[in-house]
Amino acid sequence: MNRQDAITTLIEQVQNHPFHHLYRNRRSGHQAQGWSGGLSMYSLNNENFPNPAAHFQWLQVVLRDLEQRGGQVEQRVQIANQILQWGGMKLVVEHQGPSFEKFNQVIQKAKDWALTVNAPMNSSWTKVAAVFGYHQGNTIWDSRVSTAVCFRLAQIFLAEGNTLQHARVEFPDLGFIMGRSQRVVQRMPLVSHYWPNAYQKWDGHVAGANLMREIADQLNFLEFPCPPYGPQDDESHVGNGSWNAWKVNMIFFADDVVPQPA
């Protein structure tokens, strides 16, 4: 199975998946099916109900602030810390010193993946890179997203009888980020068999973003409906419009896929 066939099969798999919203690893009672349904299941960790509209509104505000105030150092740092707090991260960016230097390196790299700057990468910095580099196609590649994608692809290659070597040739640099949540831990036996650990690797962040874009392009080509979550009179709102890498990423963040009992 080649890369394109695997992506096509992945799209079919997600379209047939009944998504259940999870709160503290338990089903909250909200459920939906397929790509549009998966998007509707998105919520933050501290919400016991799906809330994609609130997320899109948050993202819209942050991106607008970056456009209007991102040229000021103090405001950039403030926005970065808002992103980290939103993501539940302990990292705090200071206005000077090592964390500030790393922050600037991350921004540079997020806006131009070809740069050779020695930028750090982990579950905190991927969130900063994703927002500051939103228009360059960055998305979040953390434990929930990466293991959901890697688990689904591993299932597909396993069913086809393909080796892990074959899978890695078709998806070079793709890898998982380890996490502690129950669903992540359950996925790990299959995920770690097929894919390498991409922790602290920009190649993993970039490979994930590119895959999200490829999936979005295919969804649009196949004319999968993408529900709007912004004001009806604002076509430029990030919650409206067609599928993009960020929306696909949101679905995998909310993904409840785990191995089924034998």
C-alpha cells in the first residue's frame, strides 16, 4: 500500500468511525460520526461537553492579536504564554534569557521549516509553533494527535500485511509523542511497533503538519462537508470555510480510537 492509498483508507476509516466525546477518559454522552461529527466532538481538557465553536473563536482572537500586535516583543511573549496556558503547559516564556531565545528560534522555524536554526521542540513548543506559524501550515503534533494518527495508519498497514519498514518509507519522519492519558497509553503497543518516537524532533512536527494538509486537500477534493463554526456573515472566520490542516488536527485530538478487545 502506498502513501496515497493509505490516506484514502484513513479517510474512509474516520468517516465510518462513531466518535464519542470523552471527559476524564469517560464518555460524556455526546457522540457523532465521521469527519464532520469528529470535528463537533472537539473540546478542551476541562470541558465535559464538545465546544469547537469556542475553540475557533479563541483561535480567531489569538491570530488577530498576532497580526495587530505581534510586532511588539512584550505582546508576542504575552500571546505565547496565553497559548501555553490554554494548552495546559507548565512552560512560561520570559521577556529575556534562555526561554526568550528559544521562543524566537521556534517562531523563526515555524515560519520557515527550511531554516537551520536550532529551535527546541516538545509538546509545549509545538503549540506555540502551530499558532505563530498557522498561516505557514503548522499544526499541533502532541501525544493525542500523533498517537491517534499513527495508530490508525498502523492498523491500515497491519491489515494489508505491510511491514513497519514499508510504512516508514511511505511516511518518512512521521512519529509519535508519548503521553500519559489513558487513550494514548492504550494505543502505544501498536504505535511504537510501527513508528519511531518523534519527541523533540522538528521533522516529526513538520511531517505531521504536512499529513494534516494532505488529508484536508483530499477531503476538499472529495467534497466532504465541513460544518461552519464561525459567524454566518464572516466568511474569513477560521471556523468557516473548507477543510484545512488545523481542522483535521482537531479531529485527531478529539479522537477516541483505541484497540478493541479481542
